[in-house]
Amino acid sequence: MNKLTSVFLIVFTLAVIIAAFISGMHALPLAGMVLIIAAAIVLKKKFTSNITVDERIISVREKSSRAAIIAFTFAAVIPAVILVLAGKNYSPVLTAVGYTLQACVTFIMLVDVIFYYYYDRKSIGKENEK
């Protein structure tokens, strides 16, 4: 899977999530977020190059930031789903809060992917100059 295909996959997933929010389907946004998380993890593993000893600190920072994003995603998705499901029975405000939390998680994952491609391109440009 090349980068263009992966970007298309992510944009398509975001479109499905937005359509699900608008139509009121509750399981589809969760499935979309799981798909986008899996795509980001797979793409990161696929495009990661061999790390030399000089790049150890950079590698540790990359891994820690990736772990922080994944931990936040799982920590936020579970309460978001609970709020959406509880909001149907108790209060529509809870549903709105759950959807907002899901949108925040989706946005963070999208920003993560965008910055990953930006820095990937930036590092390729530096390698071609040498």
C-alpha cells in the first residue's frame, strides 16, 4: 500500500465517521475510529526506517509520542461510547458530549497522520540533498 492509497483510506474513513454523526448511527463512528487507529499504526510500522545509534533519542521520542496518542485515544473512546449510549436513555446532553469526545479523538488522529506525512516528506528531502 503506497502513501496515496493510505491517505485515501484515512480520508474515506473520516468521511464515513462524519456521515455517521450526521445520520445518527452510533456504532459506525466507533468502527471508523478503530479503523483509523489501525491504519495509523500499520502505516507507521510500514514506513519506519532502520534506526541508527545516533538516532536513538529521536526514536524514543517518536515511540513515546505514538504511545501517548494511542493511550489517549483508547482512554477517550471508551467514555465517549458510554456517554453516547447513556445519553439515549438519560439525557441528550450526554450524547452530545460523547459525540464531541469522538470528534476530538478523530481530529487528534488526523493531525497525527498529517504531521507524520509532513515529517516523512521532510526527512526524504534531506536525504536527497546529500
